[in-house]
Amino acid sequence: MARELGLGVTPWSPLASGVLTGKYTRADLVDATATGGSRKSIAVANDSLTERGLAIAEVVGRVADELGHTPAQVALAWTLCNNAVAAPIIGARTTRQLDDNLGALGVTFDDHHLDRLHQASAVELGFPHDFLARPLARSTVFGDLRIQADTPT
């Protein structure tokens, strides 16, 4: 939407509270009801530490291995590939994390890497989108109408 409206986006928490760095595993989901001020409880509270988030993190990690970069670098570089993104807000707590995050500027993706990242993170639109994509619904809505382009005479 932002791209269509010519708006810039400044993504908050582009590393999903550390989930995309590979910091957490499925074992962390067992304790997903943890409360308090721990970083893990924050990742749970903002809905980053989920089965879906970990599945995306696995793809980020595999792409990072293939490219010889860290998962954090790949996740941030992937964010920067979106031309609606003005600048991601990084939350580095140490100089080492900052240096690692800045390494995202040196990541170059092939199309197949981007395709895998996009597929892993695709948002399921749900109802009514998936319903309206069904053949019977499309036939009912559009009556199997086909519009042909005018041909020049």
C-alpha cells in the first residue's frame, strides 16, 4: 500500500525481536507464555516468536549460509530490497551487533534467494480473498465473462 501511495516506510523491529537472527528455536515456543521484561517475553508479546516466525527464520538462516552472511545481515538486506522502505530501525545493543547489522549493506541476492524469502513470509490473505479465488466463486461473480481487447483495424 505504501509503495502504491508513494509513502516511505520505516520498519520497526526488522529482525522480529531477534527471531530472524536464529536466536530462538522451537524449544522456546514451549515457554511462550513467559511474562516479564525478558527479550523472549517481548518477542512472544509482539507475536514474533511463533511457529511461523521460526519457519521464516529457518529460510533466512539457509539463505545466509548460502551467501556467506549472518542471518541478521540477510534479514536486514531483504528489508532494504523493498523500495518502499526508507530505513529500518535497528536495535543493536552492542558494537558487535551494530557492525553485524551494517554488514547488510554488502549482501547481494539472486532472484531465487528473494523468491524463497518472499514465499516463506507471504501473508495469507484469508477470507474473502481465498474464497473469491476459487473457480466456482469466480464463475459466479464474473459469469465466466471474457473481455477481449480491441484489435486495431
